[in-house]
Amino acid sequence: MKILSIESSCDETACAVVENGRNVISSVVATQIDEHKLYGGVVPEIASRRHCESITAVCDEALEKAGMTISDCDAVAVTYAPGLIGALLVGVSFAKSLALAAEKPLIPVHHIKGHIAANYIAHSELTPPYLCLVASGGHSHIIKVNDYTEFETIGRTIDDAAGEAFDKAARSMGFPYPGGVHIDKAAKQGNPTSYKLPIPKTDKPYDFSFSGLKTAVINLVHNAEQKGEQININNLAASFQNTVSTMLTTKFIQAAKDNNYKTIALAGGVAANSGLREALAQKAEENGMKLFIPPISLCGDNAAMIGSQAYYEYLKGNIADSSLNAVASMKL
Ligand code: KG4
Ligand code: ZN
């Protein structure tokens, strides 16, 4: 089954053709980052406009690269939640029209479920059940993946998401948006134990909190500026990354141990972080767990992951009609 999938929940307009949930025939991602960078973050109104301008060309390109037309596809899938409402609406409206005109079933996909499914594309041997840590710009969740379409969230951030903390800390260090990747690069040249940063506590064992850590970095930079002291940015980036990786890894591995998981996975934009990937790989090995991580190209927002999840939604009969609407926030 070949599915044309569309993703427009934030600042990437993406389209892919995916076969049977696992085989990516084509995948196109048009990013708007250069424009949002000017404002230090995503400007929702600009995001919606750029999605409108590029969605037709992006979908044409995905079909062309696949050597197919829409009539060769068996269904149309789209991210309908969660995300920026105006951005989501562009993808949903486009997908609804396309599905109606081409007389194809329309499959609604939850963005976070898509991030998790990126692992199915990269790892043909991965099947549920397993425990997944999703860390992105908007989410930090520990999720029991009981089946392809059955999820249970057992841990979440009580304030900022991991990616948000990366981006805000990066901003205070002088890096452009989105700063996660810049912290990653700088951290490679720094000493991770040079700055002592707080590990925020939470009431529930698998919940996360990043806002105190983010504020600690911002205050550290401000205080140094006021006193005319030099900050070693590489060392601060390495210390911050090390603290976030330790926090995520410790709680996630504990959750896996407590719930008897031997198979675990990582997903979301922050899964691209080299410090987190290494820390988790080491802890998984120490605990005899098999860890799955998508390649960097599938960690950030893309439509291939949406096409993968869409296949399993279709098999479960999750088909939408033309009343499908975009939803800004939605639980798994
Ligand atoms: O999943 P994603 O592309 O979009 C959302 O669904 O939110 O995640 C984007 C987030 C941004 O906060 C970005 O800074 C972060 O992922 N990110 C990274 C790295 N690459 C992307 N964070 C840390 N290290 C990276 N290498
Ligand atoms: Zn995402």
C-alpha cells in the first residue's frame, strides 16, 4: 500500500510517498528556518503563509521523485494534531481536497505518533511493544507503545519541552534559532563538568522539568555579562547538554527498568543530539536493553514518518471524512 503523506505542523512543509509503513519511496522537506531565524523563533503567521506557498510544489516534487502520480497512491495521510493551528490547517485542507478529488481514503495522523514511527522506517526489526522517549521542540514524553496505534504516556514535562530548553538556552549563549544543533556542535569542544547546573526535581518519577535549568543558564550568562566576566560558551554548551542528557536518560532508563522493557526507542527532533544518543546507548547497553534511534534525517519533522504511522492507522480503520479539522493540542 502506497501512501502520500503530508506534514505542516510547524516550520517544515513536507510530503512523502511511503510503502507499507516501512519503505520510503520519496521524501521532500522544505524548511522555513532561515526566515524564522530572523525573529528568534517560529512566527505562526509566517509559517502558515509559507506552507500555503510551497505545499503544492513540495507534493508535486515528492510524486515526481517517486515516479508516480496521485492515482498510483492508495491513500492520502496528513498530520492533523498537535501543532500550530494555522500551519496544520494548510496541510489538512490540502490533504482533504486532494483525497476528495483523487477519490482516495484520508488518514489523519497525530504528529507525535509520527515521530515514534520514524523508527519503523529505519529499523525493520522493530515491532511493539517497547518504551519510547519522545523529545522534540514541543514535547518530552515517556510513552508505552503497546501496539502500533496504542499508546500510554507515563511521563511528561511539567513545564518546557527539551527542545524548547535547548533553543532558549542556546539563545542566551548567542546562537541563532533553532539552537539545539549549535549547542550540540559547541559541546563537542567543551568540558561537560565545568559548569554546575541544577537538575530540577519533579513529584512524579518519570516526569521532566526543564524551565529551572533553562533559567539557570540564562542567569549565569547575565551575571557574567554584568560582572564583565567571560563565559566559555563551549564549556557551558557541554555542561547544559550533559545535564539534559543525564536527566532524560536517567528517568527513561528507570522507567524501562521498572516496567520490564528490554526494547526501548528514542524519537523527536532532540533525538538528533549526539550527547543524548551516546548517553542513552551507553545506559541501554549497561542494562541489557536494545535501543532503537532513527537516523538524524528522520529525527526532525518530515512526512515519511507520517506516512509510516498512517499505514498502521489505516490497518486499524482510522479513516477520516471531509469534516476532519486541525487540532492545536491533543493527547496521544
Ligand atoms: O521534532 P522537531 O523537529 O519539531 C517539533 O515537533 O517540535 O524538534 C525540533 C527541536 C528544536 O527544539 C531543535 O532545536 C531540536 O529539536 N534539535 C536539537 C538538535 N537538532 C534539533 N536539539 C539538540 N541537539 C540537536 N542536535
Ligand atoms: Zn516534530
